[in-house]
Amino acid sequence: MMTTRRFFRCAIPWLLALSAPGAIAATVVDTLPLAPIVRTSVALFDLECDDIPPTALRILTDVIRAELVRSDRFALIDRAHVQKILAEQKFQHAGIVTEATMVQMGELIGAKKIVTGRIGWLGKVRVITLQLIDVATGRVDQLEATDFVGEVEHMRRPVRAATQRLIGIGGFLDL
């Protein structure tokens, strides 16, 4: 078992070496090749919920959008661009949007993945469900469900955490 004194005896020289300007960091950085960042194009569809006002749903969707962009793993297709392409293609849906129609919309706008979500009630608990769907196969790549009890204005944290778990970057402090 390492004692505190022994730990500091070993750690302090390393900390001093690392804090010296350019000592070790310069050689490590100079030898690492920069790989291009490959981002997957993704379209985000607005969250669905029957009893939350559209303005609040749009804000919660923006929370998801922010996490997708922050992750640096996705090239997010702009909402206005999505609406423009769908309008040009005269894509109509009679108020019923299924997973299959969302995949079709994803294909039309050139996305490789789509993110969809729904907030529903299970007794007194809201269930936030998010899906990451591969447009080419229609397969659900990831699915995340989070329970929430509380008012709508407090849903940002659980939506953010669910999004982080959906894309594999953590998000375990959701309540």
C-alpha cells in the first residue's frame, strides 16, 4: 500500500516536469499525427408530447441539439434546411409521423442518422425516450429512456443526460 509521503515523493517530480513550459508536452504533441474528425450527418426531429406546449418542446429539442453539437461526433443538419427540403419535396404527413416516415425524411435531407424522441406519461411519471436511428437500414442504433417526476421547466437536465447517454458520452447525473 502506497503511503501519502511515498505518493508525493513520486508525484511531485512528475508534476514539476509537466509544468515546465514545453518540457514533455512539446515532444508528445509534435509526434502525434492529426487525424481528420469524421462527423456523422444527423437530423434531429422535434420531440413529441401531447400535453407539453410546442414552445417548451422546441426548447427541450434545442437542449438535445446543443448536446449533439457539443459532442463533436455529429454534423447537425440545420432545422431550416430540413424544413426547406421537405417543403420542396412536398413531403406531406397527416399529423401522424411514424419511424418509417422519419427515416424517409432523413433520406430526403441526406442524413445518415436521425434522432427522434417522445415524452409520455406512465402513471405520475414522465418517460423521456430518445432514439438514434440509422437512415440506411431503418435500424434503431441506440435507445435511451429516462424517468422524470416534476414540472416541465425542470426537464432540461434529464433530457440533456438522456442525450449524452444516447450518443455515448456519459450523462449519469440526470436527477
